[in-house]
Amino acid sequence: MDEKAILERINDFIEEEHALRQSHERAETSNAEAQGRLRDLEVALDQCWDLLRQRRARLAAGQNPEDAAVRPAAEVEGYQQ
């Protein structure tokens, strides 16, 4: 997946997150349903951002950005900020 595709996916996830939050505010979704999907979206976004950072770091280091790979959710979610 190239940088453009990753950014498109990030934008899609963000749009879905906004739509879900609006739907929840209008009581069109249950709290449990909304919270579960929001958590899934947060993890997917974290994985996409991590992949994008990996690609950019590899490119800056003169390495092949195509060697970057999506890391498991548990690994990405365990990062300290």
C-alpha cells in the first residue's frame, strides 16, 4: 500500500468516525455498538499512522518503503507516547 492509499484509508476512517459520533448523538446507534466500532476505528487509525511513519522513515533512511508492514494491534496500541 503506497502513501496515497494509506492517507485515503485514514481519511475514510476519520469520516466514518465522525458519522458514527453524529449518529450516536442523534440516538441512532446504541452506546455499546458505537463504543465498539469507535474502538475498532481508533486501532485501525493507529495502525495506519504507524505504517505511514514506517514508510517515511524507511524512505528517509534510503530503504525500500515497500518493506514496511502493518504491525499487530497489540503492538501499536502498546506504544508509549
